[in-house]
Amino acid sequence: MSVLWPLGLAWLGVAAAIGALYLFKQRQFRVEFSSLWLWERSGEEERIRSLWQWLRRHLLLILQLLAAILSALALARPAVAALLPTTGHAVLLVDASASMLARDGTPTRLDQARSRAVDLLASLPSNHQVSVVQLTSRAEVLLQGSRDRTAAQDAVRRLRGAPTTTNLAEGLGVAEALIGRARRGDIYLFTDAAFATGTLQPPPGLGLHIVPAGEASTDNQVVETVHARRDVSGNVEAFIRVRNHGDAAVTQELLVLGDGELLEGQTLQLAPGATWETVMTGFPDGTDLIEARLDRPDLLRLDDVGVALLPAPRPLRRLLLVGSQSEFLERVLRSLPQVDVTSIAVEEYDPIAVFDLYVFDGWMPPEAPPGHWLLIDPPANQELVPVVGALGSGGRLGDNLQAHRIVYTQPSPLLQFVELSGVQIYMARRLSVPAWAEAVVDAREGPLIIAGYPGSEGQRAVVFAFELNPISTNLVNRSVFPVLMANVLDWLSGITSTRTTGIVGGEALLIDPLPRATRVRIVTPRERIYEFAGHERFRFVDTFSPGVYLVSQFADGEPIARERYLVGHIPTEESDLRPQLEVAALAAASTTVVIPQAAERVEREWWRWLAVAVLCLLVVEWWWYHRA
């Protein structure tokens, strides 16, 4: 047994003071008697009962001394050493960024980290909780607070590398939150330290142990930049930059492809840390996908490819505007690139005249035109788009009109980059959606915009149920109106959109099929083909390869939508495979992995029991003093 605060024994002076006060207190006085004969027998009885009588006479003193002594012992915090099972929490924080896919491990750095994590799990005490966190640009918890070692090993095997950076600060924060209030917390960081860390601050009170992965090799070259554009003559030119992150000079082969066809190959001599740049021209007409590849294998193949996607040149579209009633509509149509607008009155319409696009404002011919068409404010005297009533009330601007707010929008290429919050429709036709169309924008009372395929030869059509003027809607005064009209004409023309923003390699791609789609096909840059049902949205996760992902939608075998998504280069800092100095310095002090013991020595204090005893003694002393 030991005492944790010996200074508390000074309280024994209180017991000494109580005893001194008792001794110095006068307790005898002199009384004269005429004879002692009467006291002789009582004196003998007193000697027989002297111990009991003494105890009864001095019980208060005994209780007070015991209370003072026990108080002193309680203040000294007596404790008994004991071995208790360790109930700690170990967090395995595994770096799964792009650099961990370098092939200088077994075979990669991430594979080596997995192997070392499994070895660590086997050596941890069985009563330790384990959490597994995959660390990329965000921290993903694969297993939380489990003592099941089989589940922990399965979580380690599920680790997958991603072409992203390492968000170390978020990983340490998640690890600290997982450990919580455990008696002991340890963070095991499996990493190659090939990332920019800034200042690495371990969470206070927790053990941070760095488990290195890889051999710190640096032989890596990267296609750092591929940027392409069309000049004023429509010719394609591409800027390409290659960097050598290695410590030795290398000879590298650069292959340049256009739309998948090899166009040129060059041999590069790259000094350590050097870059090579060029501007290439002479691409075939119509080329829209430029790809640069390094042919010589190095440690990290993920950054040996760079791609650039050019938007296809828009063809000149001849548009016929019939019965224009809105200056807003005509002004927007004339402002769109590659659109040649011809505006005529209803009486001048000739069904034989051929145009690429037709826009009918408030009027519809008895027979649909031969091409794609847009109908604004459909009249009631036509059968192609049945009109069954009206929404809102008529009148001039400023009258008490009912505002029909947008309440529902279907996923559609017509609404790409279009935000309809705040848009109001004051007056509109109440439409019955025909079998060939589907609602794109809805109000509570009926559809406001519909789109579909009315003809047997694949003609496309879009219908706006309202007039495009300030009396009917505030849409014409909002910045999204030109974007919406550009999307409508692009969809009617069959021009596919190319999305190049917000798509990061390794992140899930949300596919939201059109309502009438029955099948979705995705073709990756490596020519892998995936097929999905088109009835509900889904996430596509195989986005690790840089390049173009072609997403096609079909309705009963008929293609109805086609989009291309571009996944660009991995972050440039991930291509430098050498460990950072700050992390290396920290690793030198903490790479010795400390395995917590199955039991630890603790001091079991029992001052609380002494405090309870003191309280009981004081209660008894009070009762004895006040007894009847």
C-alpha cells in the first residue's frame, strides 16, 4: 500500500491537539467525608468495572481521536497497486491517396500498409477496441469501435486507393472523435508521408505512431498539364507539360493521341526535377479529345496520362421564329451563338420551307413541321398538345394574379446550370401531358414545361405552357433565361453536353436518369462497359482513371441522352513521391510502434471508504453526546 499525498498525514496533528486538550482539562475536585467505611465496597466494584467505565467515560474522546486519525489517512489518499485489463482504443488511420498507389511496396505502398495493419491487429490486446479509417481527400470510417478482429481485418482489406490528396487534419480529427473518452487512445498512421502537411499536431493526450509504407523511391514522371483550344480558324492546338519528379535523369516516351488515334510520339530526355513543354498543332479536323501518355513504366502509372476535352464546334443552326409575340424571346434567340434567326408572321408560314429548328409563339400549324420544334403558349385549337384549361387569372400587370411557383423539376439536360428558385408563373395554359412527352417543370396545378419525341423519325419538341413576357412570368427578367433557352436549342439540335467541373477522380458520380430512360450505359476511358437500369438514380464509383466517361441513356433501345464526363489529372502534389521533411522528422521519433499491454498497473484508492467511516464516527459522537 502507498499514499498518493503524504502531506495529508499532517492532519494527525488534529488528533494530538484533541488528546492534549483532554489531558489538560481539569476533571477531579476535593470532597470531605466523615468516614470512608461506606465507600470501601463500592471501590472494589469500581476496580472490577474500571475498563468498561473508563471506556464509557471517555467514549467521546475515543470517537474524536478515531475520526481525526481516519481523516488524516483519507487526506493522504491511500492506494493499493493492482493490475487491470487495458481497455483502450486503437485507430488505424490508413493513407489511401494517389501516392500510396506507387509500386515500391509489396507491390504498392497501400498493399504494404494493409499487410502491416493486419500484423498490428494481431498484436493488439483482445480487449482493445479498434477503428479503421481510410484517409483520402476526406476521412471515411470503415469500422468503428469493434473488438472483433475478423471484422477489423475485413475493413483493412476493403481499403482502396483514390487519385486524391491526403486530408490529414480531418483524419486526425476523426480519430480523436472515435477514441472519445477511452482510458487509452492510440492512433496508428500508415502513410508514405508524401504529402504537404503544414504543421502536424497530434491530438493532445493521444499516442501517435507513424507506420511507414514504401521505400521512399522517387522515380516518377508525370503529364502535368494538357490544355487544348481552338484558334480563330477552328484549328486545334494543345499545350503539354511533362515533369520528372525523380532524383535521376530518365529517357521517357511521350505519345499524343487524338480521339483515341495515335498522332505523334516523341522521346524526351528529362533531368532530375526538370520539365518539358510543347505546343502541338496539326490535329485532324473535328478532334475534340486530346490525350498525352508516357510509355515508359515508372512507380506511379496513375499520373502518366493527361487528357483535355474540347467542346465540339457548334454547327450553324437555321431557326424559324413564327408569330413572335415576345421581344424577350426574339432578343435571346438572336444573341445565342451559331443561331441564324428568321422571324415571320403566322400568315407567312410555309410548311415546305426547311429549317433546322422551328419556334412557334402562341400558334401551331395543323401539322407538325419536319424538324425539331419549340412551342410557346400553345393555343387551344390544336391536338398535338391538349389544352384543358388555364392557370392563374387574366388581366394586366399589377392585377391580383395567383403566382404559380415551381414545385417540382425532373432531371433534364434542359435544366443544366439553371436555378429556378424564385421563378413565378402568373398565367399559363393547363396542359394534359401527351403520351410522347414528359413533364420537365411542374407546378401544383399542372406541367409548365414538357419535352419529348412526337414524331416517328426522332423529332424532338419542347413546350412552354406560358407566354414569355413579364405579364405571365418573371423568368424573362432573370439571368437564367438565356441559359435555359440555350439548353433548349442544344437539346433540340441533339448537341450533347460535356461536363468538366466538379468531377474528381475516385469520387462517386451521381447519375440521375431521365424519367423515360429504361437503361443507362457507361463506358470508361479503359473501355470498360457498365449497364444499369434507368428507373432510378445511382452512384457510379469506378472513376479512378483520368479521361472521358461516356454516359448514354436509352428508352426501349432508342438513345435519348448522351453526356460526357471528364475526370482530369490527379493532384500535382501527389506525383512527388518523396516524404516531406516535417513528417520525416516526426516519423524518426515515433515510427517505433508501441503495442499497448494487455494489463496495466493502476493504484486503487480507498479514501472514500475512510471518509464514510469518519462521517459515521461523527454521527455516533453526536448521538452519544446528546443522548438522554
